[in-house]
Amino acid sequence: MRILAFETTCDETSVCLLDDGRLLSNIIFSQIDLHRKYSGVVPELASRAHLEKISWVLGAALSKAGYRRPFFVGGRLRGPKIDAVAFSRGPGLPGALLVSRVAAEAAARLLGAKLLGVNHLEGHFLAYEYEGMTASRRIKFPCIGLIVSGGHTELWTAEGYGRYKVMGRTRDDAAGEAFDKVAKLLGLEYPGGPSVEKEALKSGPSGFDFPRPYMEDSFDFSFSGLKTAVAYKLRDMLGNDFYEKRLRPSPADRGRICLAFEEAVADTLVHKTARACADTGIKSVIVGGGVAANLRLRRKFMELSAKSGYEIKFAEKRYCTDNAAMVALCGARRLAARATGGSLDIAPDLAVVSWPGK
Ligand code: KG4
Ligand code: ZN
């Protein structure tokens, strides 16, 4: 089964070709340089850049995969077959989502392939199944899914492929968004996650402590208060107008703040996941999304695993941030389950839901 997949939900333009679980290519063009000077993704610039790059990325993905174009003989398409074309139909930025939608539909029509609109968040979850360039791992169901990205922080129970129930989600900022905003306050580069992580790794013991927004009565998250706590700390250190005056803490204090912030985010994510396991009796956890690349978070989850016996798995680092390979895998699992129906409309606020009929 051969699947061509498109991903343009936010600031990565990515196309891949997956052939019977083997990734023949997974080209990712990142727009980070474009958005860096704004310290965040500018939606209009993102969609234009996707539009400019998508055919180059598609061409690179096909040529890396050694895929020769099909040709028409007597009105019929000949050549290497592609069974399905998958694209992320949401959640994401509306203009950015349209680029994949249009490119995928054109490709599917041309290739006579099935068109599948998949859920980007499910892609982050399934990305765990890649080991190197092969989708050779299998998620052990039932499990708890924790998706931590720039736009989302969600905790699910997953009974099987396409059978998901949301337990909680963020009420304000996503975990990655909090990293990005704190980085901005500290004058660090976008994207904030890797920048904050780098500073924290350089720091000795922090000495600072930020609140853990555990919200014990619910499985929801809230990270905006944590960002405010960092802003208050900087105000105390540098004065009320530190942001307007672009005043920055010393490198040592910056590192200590990054470390304390990272600890608070990681403790919160681990605490709520542990509680979800205890409440449901489920002992297997999959963590996905850009923030899942964070080393301190991974370490804290490993500590939980050693203490509790829970089996906690992460996507490989290269598959944590946005990529088309995870989109292709959603398509592959749907094809295998013959769950190929469902809407093809873009859906900027798409929530994770079970597949039709599941
Ligand atoms: O999953 P992703 O690529 O895009 C979305 O679907 O949003 O996640 C991007 C987010 C950004 O907020 C970025 O700062 C964060 O993931 N991120 C990290 C790390 N790498 C990326 N956060 C913490 N530590 C990291 N190493
Ligand atoms: Zn994502």
C-alpha cells in the first residue's frame, strides 16, 4: 500500500511517500527563519510560504523516493500506483490547511488515488510507531495519549486505532505556546521550546520555583498562569517596564528561569498523566507533539515509569514536531481498517474524535 501525504497545518511544509510501512521520503521545509523575527507564526505569511514551497517539496519527496511519474496510455494511467493521498485537514491555520487540501486533491485526482482527510493530532499520537524509516512499532492499546504541541495540550484514552476519548485539554495556552511565550519574554529565539531547553540545560540548580497548575478537580490544563509567573519574576528582577525597555536578565538568571519553568511544565504534564493512569487503570502511555522532544520531560516520564511500572513511550525526536510521515501513517491505519470515509473539509478547530463507525 503506497500513500502520499501532505502536512501544512502551521509552519512546516512537508510531503512524504510511505510504501508498505517503509518511508521512502519525508521532506520537511521549515518556515522558522521566516517567523523568527516576529517571535511566533504569522498566519498570512505561513500560508503564502506553504503555497510557494509545496510543489518544490512534493517534487523533492517524489524524487527522493525514486518515484517515476505515471503516464497515460490510451486514456489510462500507467506506472507506479499510489493507493491514497492523505492530508491533515485540521486542526491548524485556515489558510495553511487549504494548501494541503488543494495539493492533495489535485494529486489524488491525477493519480486516481483515494483522498483521505486526517486529524493532525492523531498523527502526533501515531508518530510513535516509526522506528527510523519504518513504521515497525505498534501502540499497545488501551493507552493514555498525551499530545503536547504548539497549539494543543490534550489527554485522551485510546481503546484502539481510531477509538479516542478526550479526558482533558488546555483551557488557555498550550504547553508549546507557553514555551514560546516565555522565550519571547526572555528575548530568546523562536521556536521557544528548543531555546528554553538549551538555556535550562546550561543552568546549575535553579533556586526559583514556579507554581504547578495541577487543577486536581479536572484533567484539563492551564499554562497561561505559569507564563504570567515568569513575567512577574522578571518584573521583580528588572522593573515594571522590563518588556517595553527590552531589559533582559543576566545569562545565569535566564538559565535559572528556564530551568524552573521547564520543571513546572514537565511536573504538571507528568502529574496529570499519572492521575489519568491511576483513574482509568490504564498502564500504557504514548506522548507525542513538539514538546515531547523535550529531554527534561522525557526524563521525568522515565522516572514515573520506573516508580509506577507504567509503560511510557515517546515518538522519536525527529517525528515529534510536524511532519508528513505521521499524516501518512494515519492514512495507512485508516486504509487498513477500511475507515476511508469522513469529511474532506479543512477544519481549523478539529478535535480528536473516533473514526466514523468506531
Ligand atoms: O507539534 P509541533 O511541531 O507543532 C504544532 O502542532 O503546534 O510543536 C511545536 C511546538 C512549539 O511550541 C515548540 O516551541 C515546541 O513544540 N517544542 C519544544 C521542543 N521542541 C519543540 N518544546 C519544548 N522542548 C523542545 N525541545
Ligand atoms: Zn503539530
